Amino acid sequence: MRLNGRRTSNNVDDRRGRSGGSRIAGIGGVGGIAGVIIVLLLKFCSGGGNLNLADITDAINQSGIAINPGTPDYQPTAEEQQLAEFASQILAGTEDVWTREFQKMGLEYQPPKMVLFTGSVQSGCGGATSSTGPFYCSADQTVYIDLSFFQQMEQQLGAGGDFAYAYVIAHEVGHHVQYLLGTLGEAHNQMARSSKSVANQISVRLELQADFYAGIWAYNDNEMFGSLEPGDIEEGINAASKIGDDYLQRQAQGYDVPDSFTHGRSDQRVKWLRLGATTGDISRGDTFSPAYSSL
């Protein structure tokens, strides 16, 4: 991606090196390749993902927070600093794109915050650890990410590349867009009234739409800033294909269980990311009206 000279966001709270709460565990106790795969199953979680929504507390600090250093004894590597700046630039790009898209709809975009952390963190949705993966918490309208996750994407999934990492961030911001438009809250209400299998299908619809919104960001960011380079979209498609429920379950256990899917099959995730990235047309991102089998 071409990001030289791009601004960074003022909505980043750098908590790396600070200790955080872990009241709600990620997947503690699971080891080996199965543990790795299950961690990745949780990577693109909506509204707190595997965190218990019943535990959502009052929203925490709602103001924009500039990047601040962590504890004095924490010394990030040069690579970590580059990733932090990269994440801030991508967040800034989502701010620019979604501000314009919301204006087209006659709405005002309120950007989310992003918290960078190491190890564990306390969010408005409860405590979480790095094993939770990147997640969006609607209670405090914040994206949480441990930057080491990008290394896991490359080393454990073969899904590296700057655009693949940007896709992760843009996907989580996509959940914030859903929150602002009322989609996320309505979907969660429906999930609470539904059977587990139906709730899982609603979750899949949410995740595929967030993939689509990530594609919308990519299309418009490139239109506004010329940010995409040859191979970038392919990196995102590769990442999307590696985090489908079917792919991950087969890697973990040798077979998949469709009724348990919460994020969508690999081909579905690729389809909706590509649709957003090639059209830039937000009106084509309705993942809730079509029959589930046609997604």
C-alpha cells in the first residue's frame, strides 16, 4: 500500500506495555495447532465477539485519545512502531472514507477509537486477552488490537501483507459502521431471541457485511488517495480465504460443521470483500435480505 505522507489518526490510545484486566478469558488452556486455529476462528468478532454481551458495562471514555506512550520501561521494537503507525494511518483512512460515505447518506460519521495493547486489556465489553484476536466493542465504540496478531496472520496462516493487515482493521471498523447505522444492535437483539443455529446465521450475515464494508473502504481509499498497489487486493482475498469458518474448522479437526459457523465460509468472505472492493457501492451490501443459502 502507498501510505507515505498519509496522516495518522487522533483516535488511537496506545496501551502497549500496560497491564490489563482479563475477567473474560479468550480460549485459555487450549494448546497446539487446534488452539491456534480456534484463536483465529475468533479473530473477526463483532460487538465483542466471544465476550459475553450480558457483561457489557457502561461506555468508557468517549473522547478521542491521541497516541500516548505506554509504561516507561516498555520499549517497542522498530517493527512494532512501524505497525503502530500503519494501524493509525489505516484508521485515519477509514475516518476519511466513512465521513464521506455518511455525508452521501445525509448522516454524520462518528469515528471509533482504537486501542493498541499487549497481552490483555480491559474494554467496555469486559476483559480480553491477545488470544481473543482483534475485536470491536460497541459499548465503548472502540476497536481493540494486539499488533502481534499480524505476525500470527503471516506465520500461522500464510496471510501476510500490508493490505491483509489493513483488511483486519477495516473489517472491525465495519462493525462500527453497523453500530452507527443501527444494524449491529438490531442483529444482536434478534440473536438474543433466536435459537443457537439461527443466531449463528445472523452472526454470519453481520460478519459478511463487515467484510463488504472493508471492501468499500479499500475502493474509496484508493479513489481518494491512490493507496492500492498491484497485489494488494489479492492479499486481502487470500486473508479472507484463510479465515472462513469451513477452512479453519477443517484445519483444526479435519471436517467442518456448518451449523456452527459464525463468520461465514471462505468463499463467502472472499465474495463480499471483493464486491465492496470492486464496486465501492454501499447500497449493494445488504447481507440480511437474501436467503441464507444464497450468501
